[in-house]
Amino acid sequence: MRTRGTLRLATRGSTLARRQASLVQEALENRRYEVELVTVDTTGDQIRDELIHRLGKTGAFVRELDERVLEGDLDGAVHSMKDMPTEQPAELVTAAVPERGAPGDALVTPDGSTLGELPDGATVGTSSLRRRAQLLSERPDLTVEPLRGNVDTRLEKLLAPALQAEHQERTEADKERKGNVGNDDFEPEFGQTTDEWFDGLSELERQALGRELETEYDAIVLAEAGLERSGLAHYVDYRKLSTSTFVPAPGQGALAVTATDGETAREIQSVVDHPRSRVETTVERTILAELGGGCIAPVGIYAILQGEYVHATVSVFDRDGEESVAGSQNLPVETHAEAAREFARDLADRGAAELIKRARNATGEDDISEEEKPEGK
């Protein structure tokens, strides 16, 4: 039992963020720690200039949680690792990297279609520069449209057109059925009434029925881990996208607990840290830091520990998926961080640095946390 009181951890307020933070909470409570999750509103204008300087210019959602930790209000903060800037204040450490969830992306469609089965010119939703480039590299005919909001919001936008069309058809069929009462030759198109059909829908589908549509999507792409952790994976049809072709964002599927350097950080590490996940994500984030991609370039980096080596795969695209620099390499575990830097420098010399520079010049806003982007932001 913790002798100095409850361990207080910051989290964002979205359903996904709270679910992710609860995984860390559960791990600590299983070791007899008392844990309180504290929701922090991410309003950037509340951060003092000094803290903005200390926390860096990227990772807006991360900064506001870590601000509370640096000020001593809270003991730590739980983040989606892929949102985190590669640079941190000296007094702030990544205390723990819990065991990583699914690292890859998922293609979600109303009927479970694969990417190759989508019709010519199909509309696919994503606000990720990386996913956009990878989609267009595989299927240049696709129309990739922005898609924001939390996981449930984006799924509702995908499901809404088909559900609303079916609702309309069933409503009209109900009217026809009522007009043919007593007609023994009449065969109803649907075996259920509209009300019976509605009662059998999931809450996600019911919400989709009432959503106003601006864009009709044939498919959307999002992180498989976010889909699973949101508790919505079994309500939709999806296909896993290959991590070799759709190389994930560095740190995707992983969480990170930040804390100020000291006893509390060491306690959290001893309970929550997963050494394999830490090694793999360290390689990914080291390569990203060396390339300087941040979140403004279509960069995929994925590392997996295989015996004495960490196999790292990197793909860097231009914004339209027409040009790319890609490579993979086995990095010795003993020197994985330095080997990752050398690998990144080789990729930069092969043209990755130029693609990232062009992306930085072209972008108008950071590609922040698509899994957590508020609608309309």
C-alpha cells in the first residue's frame, strides 16, 4: 500500500483516453497502489509561455497534461505514445511503457471489404498524413477525405449512410404493409417492422442514424488499438492492414506514463514498464527524432524485437504517396538507440530528409492525434 497517499495520474477526458489510463490504473492497483485518474481539459491557451517553451511546440494534447505534472499538481500522466513529442524537458521522464497493444492500422467498411475490393474512386476517411500517403500509394484512384472526431464519431460517420437508407426503406415498407392489411397475397419486403429493427441495433448504430452527413465514406482507416480499446471493434467489420505496407506511426498502439525524475517515476516503472515494448518504441522514436519528421510528414516507423536484434522498418512519403524512401534493418539490441540513429541518418541521406523538408513546407497544421482529434478541430 502506498504510504504517502494516492497516486494521481492525469488523463484526457475522451472515452478512449480514459480507457487507456484505466489500464495503467489497473496494473498499479493490482500491486496494491491507490490510484486516482484526474481528467485534464486540453485547452492550449491555459499553458503559460514558460511551460510552452519547456514542453516544446508539438504535442499540444500532451503538453497540457505534463504541465500539471511539472507543476507538482499530479504524480504522472498517461499518454498515447504516438502523440508525444520526441523532446521532453530534462526533469520529465517516460517512467513506464506498458505492454503495447496492436500496432497497426485497420480498414473499416460497412461490409468488411478489403482495400482491393473497394470500388474505383472510393472515398476513404482519414486525417492522418501518413495514412493518406500510404492509401494513395497503394490505390491512386481513391479519394481520401478528412475525418475527425473520436473513434465512435468516426465510426458513426461511416455507418450512417447505409443505416439511414435502410431506415427509409423500412419506413416505406411499413406504410405499404399497413395499406395491405387483409391482402393475403401481399408479401412484405422485410420480416420485421422498423421499430423491431431499431430495437436490435447497437448504440453505435442508433447514434449513426441521427447523424447529419457531409461526406459519405466507403471506408475509414484508424488505429487497430484505438478500435479495440474503445470497446467498439466487435460492432464493425474491419480488416487489419499489413504493417509492412502500412507502416504504423512510431509508438502507435503503445502508452506512456510520464513523471518527474525521482522516486515516483521509479515506482511506476517497476510496476508498469514492459521492457520489450520500451525497446521497440525507443527505436521508433529515436529514428523519428533523428529524421526530424515530428507529426508534419507522412512517416511510418515500426520496430519489433527478434532475439538479439530489433527489426526496424521505415517508410517516408511525400504527401500524395507518389514518392517514397523506405528501408528495413536489423539493429543490435545492445546498441539499439545508437544503431537506430545511424539507420535514420542513412535514410536521410537517401532522400528521406528532403521528403520531410517538403512536407514541413507544405503543411498548414500539425497532424495531431487523429485518434483523439475533436470534431471540427
